[in-house]
Amino acid sequence: MSKYPVMIPQHFPGGENLSAESLKTLNKKRKALLPKIIFSGIGILITAIVLTVIFSVVIGGGVGNILTAVTWIVFPIAVASEIGAMASGLKREYTKLGITQDQFGEAVRNIKSDTPAWGEKAEKQVSYRFNCRKCKKDSGWRSYTISSCDQDTLKTRCDEFMRQTGKKKNWFFKKNFYTLDRKCPQCGKLQPKHAPRWWTIIIFAAAGFVIPALIRVIIISASPSLNDYLNKNATVDGMITFGFWLAVIIFGVVRFVRGRSKKTAPEYTFEAIDE
């Protein structure tokens, strides 16, 4: 979901008299607040660094050190003041609309939970099923209800659900968004929450390098004769080590490819299906 989703009248307690048009400027300023804070903070930081160089190199001595210390004492105060000024600008904007600070805070919390302060929730049922990784049996159709504040935000949420489960391959779980039942009704096996990530291949490659090294350490301490044999037959030792490393990488790649195939992915639809 967007980091700064649009505020709508339903987010505000007592916001029945508000409209999407009246909130347009507020939404614009709220969305621009974080970038402004970041750029302002960077600007203040660069200024502090430049002043530090000037005080230390150009002025130098005790006076320069004192001025440098003062600069870095003032730095967080300047950042806090800038953030406060920007937040005050946002407060002035929603105060114009007759929105109190408590109402605005409640609206922000409602956005995060996608909950309306008034009116009925808009809901959409998604049906899904999967083939169990263990017993290979069909789970049968199951349902999950996606809810939001109104039809527009519900559509955005449904689109995001399909993006997460499809492109991102978060098949059964997305924190603070959805948690689908992934337990096989036949054998009880829990299905993976998501498809294998690309970086798991790197982990397997690293393991394929580290494990032989650990085994060699164990051999050196536990069996000097076997260690002498491997030292005398360096080619055999190298082939075994390389073969193990290659096998682990191949296993990681195969696991990644198979784990992300269409055959292992659950099926989703917004059509109502009898379970």
C-alpha cells in the first residue's frame, strides 16, 4: 500500500460534512511532508559539516573547537525546529477545515488500519485454493474477506492484494494486510508463506563453501590419517569440495525455480465460489 494513502472523509470522526475535494490540499501537503523533512535535514547537515570545516581548518584553535561544538549542539535543535514548523503548516491546513488535532490523529490511525470512523465498510471476497506441497492434494476453495473504507480504497486494496500474491509472491501472508489459512485440510502441512527469495541462492552458495571448511577442521582434529590422505591427494580433495559446493548451488537454484513455478502457486479469484 502507498506510504501516504489519500485521506477521505470516512477516516475522520465526525467527518460527514467533509468532501474529497476539500481534503485535496491536505492530502497534497501530507504527502509532501516527509520528502521536505528529509531534504531539509540533509541541507542542515551539509551546512553543519561546512561550518565544522571552516571552524576547524580556517579559524582553528580553541575558538574553532568551541564554534564546532556549538554547531553540533545547535544541529538537532535546528532539525527539530524545521520539523515543527512543517508540522505546524499541516496543522493550520486541517484546522481550516474544522478538524481538531485529535480527529486528525484518529484519521491517521484509521488510514493505517484501513478502518472507517463512520459508515459501513466496503468488502470483497477473494477465493483461493492450493495444491499441498506434501500430499499434493487440492485444498478446495477457501475464502478471505478484504475490507476497506469505500469502494475506491477497496479497489486499491484488491489491486495491491493481487500484486502481492502475484508479482511479489507473498502467497499467504503480508504483515498488517492479510493472513490466509495455509494449512492443508488433508495432511495438516503448513504451506510456505511466500515463494523462495532470490537471495536464498546466495545463502546456499555460502553454505556450500563454509560447510566443507568446517568438515575439514573436524577431520584435522579427529582423524590425522584421513587428513594426511587428503593432503597427499589434493586433486581428490578439491574435486570433492567443488562437487559439494556445486551440488548445493544447484539444489538452491532448483528449489528457487520450482518454488516459484505456477504449479506451486495458489490460485486466486474474486469470483464467489462455493467452498
